[in-house]
Amino acid sequence: MPEPMLSMSHIKKSFGGVKALVDGNLDLEAGRIHALCGGNGAGKSTILSILMGFYKPDAGEIRLNGEPVQFHSPQQALAAGIAIVQQELSGIPHLTVAENIFLGEEPRRGAFVDFPKLYRQADALLSSLGFAIDPRARLDTLTVASQQLIEIAKALSRHDARIVIFDEPTSAIGEKDAERLFEVLRELAAAGKAIVYVTHRLAEIFQIADDYTVFQDGARVATGQVADINRERLIEMMIGGAIEGEFVKENAPTAEPVLELSGLGRAPWFEGVDLTLHAGEILGVYGLVGSGRTEMLDTIYGLETPDEGEIKVFGRPLPPGDVKAALATGLSYVTEDRKRTGLILSASVGSNLSLAHLRHLHSLGFVKRPAERALIDRAIAGMRIKTPSPAQLVRNLSGGNQQKVVFGRCTAGEPKILLLDEPTRGVDVGAKKEIYRFISNFARAGGAVLMVSSELDEIIGMSDRVLVIKQGRNVAELPRRAADQKSLMMAAL
Amino acid sequence: MKKLIASLMLSSLMVAGATTMANAAPVRIAFLMYGNKAEFVQLMERYAKEHPAVKQGLAEVTLFDGRYDAAVQNDQGQMAVNSKYDAIIINPMDFEANIDVVTVANEAGIPIVVTNARLNTQDMLSEVVSDDVEGGYLEAKAVLEKLGCKGNVVIIEGPKGGSGEIERGRGNERAISECPEGAVKVLERKTANWSRAEALDLMQNWLTAHPKEIDGVIGQNDEMALGAIEAIKSAGYDVKDFAIAGIDGVTDALRAVKAGEMTSILQDARGQAQGSIDVAMKAVVGDDYKPMSDIWEQYKGKMEWNDGKTKRYDVPWTIVTPENVDALLKDRGY
Amino acid sequence: MQTGSRAGTNPLAMREYGIVFAFIGLCILVGALCQLKVVQGTWPQNAFLTVNNLLLILHQISVNGVLAVGMTFVIISGGIDLSVGSLLAFSGMMAASFATRSPGVTAWAGNYGAFIPIVVALAVGSASGALNGWIISRFKIQAFIATLGMLMAGRGFTMAVTNGNPISALGPEFRWFGTGKLFDAIPIPAVILGIVFLLAWIILNKTVFGRYVYAVGGNEKSARTSGINTKAILIWVYVLSGFLAGVAGVILTAKTGSAQTAAGTSYELDAIAAVVIGGASLSGGIGRLTGTFFGALIIGVMNNGLDILGVQSFYQLIIKGSLIVFAVILDPSRKLTA
């Protein structure tokens, strides 16, 4: 067995008495893509932060090419060839691609930026990576996927990176762009770099990674080659026990229509969308990012006003652009991005849960505290939200629990139709299953679910029917038995 | 020539029509004010418009609001030059920074008169001002006379470093130094930025720090003296037990004088505004011009016209007392 | 990157205690410095630590305190109101024109007792605030810009009322609201501040409206998704701020006995300072009225204490400026918003 490029062994780290890492181990080999797996709080973020010099370990050893090293600052880690591609897009919209890549390290001539040299350098870097992006383009004119590629270029431009860490790089981009990203990853590996890949999307691990390491409760519990395991085994290792199926699906659709769209359109996002959703049904909507899926849900819910077409709920037309009316007829909406549009991060778990229902919980404008408290307690118990108290700030919860808070708020008013947009994005495996169970139970009890997702497994695993949207039009409708990865991708591309 | 037209207009009484007549263009005067929020500035503007030459259409005075910014005033000075005004009168914000206006006016050959506050230069045509050192001296004297040159006083100052604060402060000190050594003690001195509201808080705090010790209040303007009066009342003291004085002669201060609560040193807004217009008119019209404001009559013996050629006209201060206050209030329409 | 799990204590609670400690610390410091003068024999007694001085401080912070209460709502809603100083002057001027015994300053001027001028001031403030809120929510203009416009326009309106002249000789009924005392001891402005604070606290913490203000400032999109009429909430927030500027206008005018065109200049900055020292976040969603109250008290104690100790005004400004920045730096919950 060859000497690993990087070896972290028996790393310990506590934060004020809370043990984040008890026995952190990680071995990376040159030229291979290494998937780092584990639920939220398993310790993977902590060990990566230590590797990047953000935290000092309490104990343990790090060896780079056999030599013991210690990083006291991120600068030292960078200098040693450890680069990270940020999860959040952190570019400056009004600067050009080249300016973004070399931000802070612009070639200079005296006090001035040497622009010709800057663009030459950027051009050379981008073409060496095989990115067909104009270095003179302004960042905000690029697609999200291209912006993500710029982040990669930025990470690689600084030093001769030997280890590149990717933290959820596909969370903001669609399947097609993800493919492009994977090509880049393979090329980087082929160039002899060690790649660390963190993702919640298990399918991607089997698509791209060579090795895996699973963390649980602050320790490495398993490591090996991806080729030796399957999806089910990986999930079992992550949650530390056997699971019976990844998805939960126990509902049965009826023939009773509850939501009907006819010729619905809003320029420039989508047009002529027809669909019928039945009681007890989970209708999956699949489409690439930018296909108009989110805009369609926004419009059904009344956040936006349609240009054409009609929405009927329980056979009655829904007034367009009226959220209150939508809520009153029993619609509820779990939005795509919980941090941006779902939650009030600065507020407590309790206030987030009761927010949409306060209009029913007051007398003369004064909030009825006992009634509110009862609603909050019901939602916390019903969704199994793990929080020390309802007064905890929602930003301190894990991603999965945050998502459960959004679900809790949306369902506390006992809606009949749920609109879901990427219901499990950034949620760990354990919480995912609880959310699937909730969706299934909701439909089994007669509710109807319209679920938008770009995770094929999820669409296939949960839907009774799948609607494929492409460039703002519904192009195909597949029954459950006909919906597989290939046919969905074919229809969407 | 202009004199001739003036007499024609006087006889015809068609003031408005006359100004549009050919060759009857009135003398255009740019009046640059440092701001327009204080009552004193308002009074100056009013008296400028009431100047006989303006009323009769001989002169047209345009007022500019400097918005308490010396740079704004310099811009306005440049603009007045560019717009070819016949004369410029400036009531400057800053005694150094606004010298610029004098320089550009001189370069363009436009007569410039400085009024109300001083500029640190001798290059202007003339100054029509009241001596702030004298004003500060007179108000402190009024306080000290009432105290019999004995006791504790506080001084509420104007904005630190401004010419008003510096010169009035100098006058305050001169008056205090005329008392026997050590007989008068200045307990506190601090700025309240010409503001009644600030002076009210400041005086309340001083009364807390020095209960029953303060005998006199020297406010470097009336507004701050009035703020001190409000503070004294709210602390439950009798205002009449204090010797209080301010400068400017704003209407509220005149009322307080009438009530026996303070002394005010009237700065003659009318004398400054109308006097400077006369000096400017003389420079534009020429030797034929005779001063039209009656202030020259009023101050005969104290401030002479001298054919408009005096470098610095010192408009006398008037000490407002219960004896002359009624006449002054009446003049303002009360 | 996610940092380690956090202890279960509510950081907002810590923040509130923090400011109380800061306030007590400041009082002890000023009190000790005053005591030193007593020990040295320069003072017969400690002038700072008396009931009368405490009441005096409440009297002095009444105007800023009332403005800061409105500013707290605005800042929690994610906005800012730069116009309160100007609206104070405008409403104060309008009120004074209905409470003056010197006729002729305006076409309608006269003395109509206390009720009418106060109603006028509150109406003028509320209406101007409504205009602020309408412009912000209807045209989606940043609050900073919309209220900056009102800051200038409001000052202009104030001067237009009387052509720039002050209005004085106000009737005793009206002046009672600035100079009167309850039980011969508690200044009426302090009583007004107390009532305003109490009512505002109830509105912010006990009503649906108050909760919506937090929601709109915390995340407007989430609030909209929850079916909240965010535009209406924003308009009401600015109406409240304008209304309280009217209240402050009444207090200041009645206190000084004169409505001045320059009144309230830059008061918006003191109000913002009180709110920020009180722990609110300028990015919205976070803030407490109790924090604001102590923020205003800290500014008040500092002004009062430094006057009493005879500290020059420039040092006063330096100390005040440093305090604002330090209050935010030392805020234990600040890391959450980073």
C-alpha cells in the first residue's frame, strides 16, 4: 500500500466541553477522489476545518507526505497546498471573472492593476482547466454553474494545490452542470491531486468517488473503496444501523382532483402548464435548474401573479397573486431555499413555527400565548424537531432540523395541498427519511403533494406520477412504473 | 442716471412695472447668508427686503442660504460672480474659509461688503458689523453689575472655535477681569452650540453639580440664555435670583427682558442689513447715491455714513432693558 | 463551515443582561468619580447619585428615548428612519402654531390650549411617516434613501410654515407637557416616555403586529410566504416612527418653550445610537425595547455625568463615539449574524 499523501490520525477537538471530534482519522491518496460522508454533527466539518487551519486540534497528528505538519492559520494550510472550493457562492457580482479569480492577488504595475496581464493569466488558467469561460465577462452574467467553476479556478489559482476540498459543490447547480463539474474533478484527480468530496447526495458518491470515509459521532467508523460497497450499505454505515429502505411510500392516490392548472404561464419563466393533482397523490415535478419549476410553485401559491391561465383548488378558481387566499383554501408551500425564503434565521424555533398561524391565534391583536405554545409543542413533537427548547434560535439547528421547522410551520395549519420545492436539500440521511415518512403520511391521510426536486432518486422513490418540465413547459408525464433515471433525463434534456 | 430713474419711479409709484422697463434695471445684489434657520438671520433677511431702495425697485436683493457650510457659501460666491451680480454682501459662516468669496469678487471687480460676522482679511470693500468682543463685554458687564462684581458665574459658549465664541468669550473675560481679583469665579464653561435645547440640559446638569452656588449665567447668545432660564425654572429656583444675559435680541429674549428675567444685548439686524445695502449701493451707483435707510439718522454720532467710505462700520449694540424693550417689541409688530 | 454545537442559552437574553451590566457599570464609574470630589472636599455631597438627578436624566432622555422607541421598530423591521429629527421639528412647529400667544407668525396661529396642538403634531408626524412607509414599500426604495429625502423635505416644510421664524410665547397648557411635574416631582416628559415605552413594549412583544415586525425584518420573503402583508406592516412601522417623532416634537417644544426651525437636527443619529447600543442589528430581525431603553439611558447618564464632572464637550463626543462601537464589538450574540 502506498504512503498516503495526507494522513490525519486520532484528532481530538472539543468546543467548550462539547466533543466535536473524538477520534478523527482521514487518509487521502494522490490522484483519487475521496468522499467524506456522515450526518450533520458527525464531525466532518470539524476535521476539514482543522485540515484548513481554522481550528487547532486538541490532540492527534497530521502528516503531509510523511512529514508531521501543524497549521496555525488558514494561510499556512493554503501555502502547504490545501485549497477549498467554497460551498456558498462568494463571488463579487460586478467584477469580471478574471478580477474575481485573482481578487487580492492581482498583478500590479505600481498602484494600478495590470489588466492585460490579469486577463492573460486568467485565460491561461481557465483554458488549462478546460473551462470555456470568457475572463472578461462580468460574474453576474454567468450561470450559477459557471460561477461555481470560477470558485474552483479561484481555489486552484492561489498555490500549487495538492489537496482540493469540495464542500457540497452541486447543491446550487443542476444535473447537467454537475456532469461538467464531475469531469473537472476527474481531470484534477488525473493530474495527481487528492480530492475531498463532501455531499449529501449519495448518488454522486457512487458516480464519482474512488474512496470513502464515514464519520459518525466525531469518529471515523468506516473507510474503504467505493467499488466495494453499495448505496444501502453506505447509508447503514452513516446512521449506524440497518435501514429498511431509503424512502417511505405508503400512500395511494385517489381520482379526486384537488389542484388543477390550465394553461398557466408567467413570462419569461413558464407558459401553458397544465396539470391535475389528486387527493392522496404525490406528483413529482422534475426539470433542470432554470426550467421554471420554482417560479411555477411561487405562482400557484400567489407570491407572483400569472400572465395567463387558471388555477383551481377543489374545483374553485383561486384568486391570482393572493397568498392569504391560497393559505385559506388549504395550500401550503415549503420553499426551495430555507435560509433565503423559508426561515427567519434571527428568530426562535417557536416564532418560526407559529408565524403563519398568528392570524388565527389572537384576540384583538394580542397573541394568545397558551394557544401559540400548544401549536408550537404540537409541531415540534409532530415533526420530531430536535431542539433544546422552542426559544432556541433556529439558526443554531442542524440543516435537517431547520427543514423540519419549515415543514412544521407549513403543516401546522392543517393544509390539504403541500407544494414542496427541493424538500430535502442539504439534509442528512437520517432526517431525510423522517421527511419522506412525513410526506407519505400526509398523502396517505388524503393530502396532495406537488414535489419539485432535482434529485432523481427522490423523484423516482416518492412520486406516483412524474411531470417533466423543460424550458418552462410541461413536456412529459410518466406514471410511477415508467419513471426511471434514463427516461426522466431524456425528457428533461 | 440711476438716480434719475429712481426719482421717476418714486413719482409714478409703479414699482413693479418700473423694474421691467428698459434701462431701468435695478442694482442686483447677491446677499449670501450662512444659513437661514436662526431667528436673527430671518430678521436680517426681513430688514434687507424692507430697505427703501429695495422697496422702490432701485435694488433687487437675492438671498442665498449657505446651509451652514463654508464650502457651499464659496460656491455661491463664485456663482454670484458668474451671474454678474452688481454687488455681493456676505454674512460669512467661517472667518477663514470664506475669504475665498472676497478674493473672487475682487478679481471680478465686484464690490463686496461683509456683514454680521467678520472675515480675517482687509481686502473687502467694507465691513458692516457689530464688534463681538464689545457684545461679549457688554453682556458680561450686565451680569456682573447685577451681582455687584461678586459671586459664581457660568458661561454657556457658542460652537467651539467659531469666531463668535472666541470674540464674545474674549469680551466676557475682559469684563470679568475688571472686577477685583478673585471676586468672581467662573464655575463652568462649556458649549451648547447656540441651541436652547442643549443649553437647557447643560444648565440642568450644572445646577445639579453646584446646587445653590450659581449666581450668574453668561449665555453667548440669547437662545442659550433662554435655555438656562428654562433649566432654572424646572429645577425649582426663582429666575430673578440669578443674573442672566445673552446676545442678539431675539424676540423671546425681549419678552424675557420684559418679564425681568434677563438682559439682552441687541445686535441690530436692521443696522447691519440695511447699512451694508447702502454701502453696496453707493459703490455701484456712484457719488450720486445718498444712503436711504434711516439707520444713519438713528446712529448719528455713533456711526457716521462718511460717504460710504469707512472701512469698518461698527453697528452699535443696544442694551435691552425694561425701559426700552416695549419700543423694540413694537417695532417687530408685537 | 459549521462550528461546534452551541450551548443552549439564548444569546438574546445574554445581550439584554449585558447592557444592564454596562449601564450599572457606567453609573458606578460616574458615581465613584463624583464621590472622589466629595472626598477631596470640592463637593459637599455626591451630586450624581440622587433621586433628583435620576429624574433629571429621565427628563433629559425623554426626547431621544421616544424617538429611539420608534427607531427600534424601524430597525427591527430591517429599515432605518433618518427623518425623525426633521419630523420632530416639523410637528413641533405645527403644534406651536396652534399654541402661541403671539398671533401672526402664521396665517392661522393662535392659542388653542393643549389638546389641538398635540393632535396636530401627532397627525403631522404620522402622516409624514405614512408617506415614508408608502414610498418605501410601494416603490421598493431603500429606507435609507426614502427617509433621507424626508429628512431634507421635512426641514424645508418646517421652515416654510413660518418662513423660517421660530414660534414662541406658547400657552401654559401646552407647556405643561414639557415643564409640568407629576406629584410635584416626576417630570411630565419622563412620564410620557414611560407610557410610550410601556405601550410600545406591549405592541412589540404581545401583539401579532409586533411579531410580524420581527418577521419582516428577519426575512421578508419568508414573511410573505407565511401570508403576511409585508407592505402594510412596513407602512405601519413608519407611521409609528413618525407618530413618535410627533410626540417628541411636542415634548421638546413644550420643554424649551419655542419651536425652532433647527430643532432636532441630527437627533436621528442619537436615536440610532441608542438602538444600536441596545443590541439591535441594523440588518433587521433582532432588537429589544428594553435594550433600547438602557441604550438611551446610557447616553443620558453619560451626557449628564460628563457635564456634572465638568468634562469638555470634545471628550464627551469621543467617549460617546467609542461607546457605540464598543457596544457592538462586545455584543456576545454578534457572531451569530456574521
